[in-house]
Amino acid sequence: MQVEPTAIPDLLLIKPKVFGDSRGYFQETYEVERYAQHGIGPFVQDNLSRSAYGVLRGLHYQYPHPQGKLVYVIEGEVWDVAVDVRRGSPTFGQSVGALLSADNHHQLWLPEGFAHGFSVLSEHAIFAYKCTAPYHPEYEHSIRYDDPALHIDWHLTKPLLSTKDQQAPLLADVPITKLPE
């Protein structure tokens, strides 16, 4: 697998090896030792979501009890976004976006302290998350997807949002995490 740093070095774009022929393909999506060599994992929970074209989910994070996430697409195509919400980070408030699809097989590693969201660019998408900590709904926070301070292009003109995401506060108004010590 290839592991590439992004514009925010703690976020990693992973390009797993894919072995394919006319019958289909085989891909190893995770192997504990290989990923641990890059500081990825360990994981305690896997999640899966299915969304229609135009759905935008995010930006979400947990604090306290943050989660690191390894994300990828099983079916379809999304524009995936991570925003640094770590107090004291030189990249605080900056974001990285990546096209994740069933065709390119790419994964994105988001360590603890990043808000996450994605927009669905295909007819539908099945999206997978491996998480380093369990989900705690009482600690979930949201940041408004169209916060002007973030300058995120979601590659959609009219996103379909949950009520929670429509009403999310701006980054300036949410609790932010601390850098790991």
C-alpha cells in the first residue's frame, strides 16, 4: 500500500494494493501491523452508511472521547473532508478534501481531533468507517458545513442535509479538542 501525507501531515491518504482481472478484484482493506507502522489504529468499532446522491453528512466529531477514523467507500463516490479542530495545532481550522470511490479504492486516515464529513457524488454511496473509540452520542459535536471560515467546496450545488447539520454552529462557536500530549 502507498501512504501519502496530505496538506495536513497528520491526515494520510492510503492507496491499498488492488489485485484485479476480468473477474473482479481483491483488496485488503486493513491489516493491523501494516497500518500500525503508519500510526493508524487500533480500532474498536466499524460503521457503515448508505446515502443517496447529493447527501452531505458532517462535519462531525466527538469531544471529549475523540475518535480516529479510517474511512473508505465500498460502493459509489464521495468527496470526503477533514477539518483540524485541535486547539494549538498549526493547521487549526484548515481542511483537506479527497475523492474516495469504489473505483479508486483510496482511504483517508483522520487521527483524533478532526471533524469529518462527506458529500455523495454518485447515485448512492456505501461508506465505511473504522473508529478508534466507541461512538458516544452525548459527546458528538457538529460544525456547519458551509462555515465561511472553512472555505470547503463540497462539489454539490444543493446538498441534502439532516436537520442537525442544517442547524450546526460555526467552528468559532463549538468546543475544540486539545493536541495530544
